[in-house]
Amino acid sequence: MSRGTGKRYDETFKKETVKYILENSKPITQVARETGVNSNTLHGWIKKYGQQPEIKAAQTFSTPDAELKALKKQLRDLEEENEILKKAMHYFAKSPR
């Protein structure tokens, strides 16, 4: 199955979309509907571009509560990734070579 059948977006559009999401603290599903871009694609863009200095600087929090909420979400996501990696590690450690 080929992955080349989807739409292609230029780097500027991707970065601006990520910046828009982070600046406005909008749900990804809402931005996906607004832009016509798949939400999974947007998640990938955020992961790829979200840590770049010019985009990270754009991320503003309206209140300390908003920042705390974002940090808690990031912590949950990282803990979930850790659990997945642990399960994968155990799976591959058990499998015969």
C-alpha cells in the first residue's frame, strides 16, 4: 500500500498550522475540520514542529491553569508512550529470534 496518495502540504503551511493550534489552544479535531487536514496528520506535525524555537515561543498560556493543564496533558502523553515502549520491550524480549 502506497503512502504517496495523500495531499502534500508545504513546510510553511505545516508550521503555521502548528503555530495556530498552539497559540489559540484549539482542539486538534476542530482545527482538522477547519483546515481539512486529518487530525492524525496534525498530531504528527505538532510532534515534528512543536519543539522548534519559533513555534515554541508562540505558545502562550492565558492563565497559569492553562499552562498546568497543558503540562499535565504532556505528562500523560509521555507516560502513555513509556507504557507502550515497555510493553514493546517485553514483547520483543520474549520473542524467539
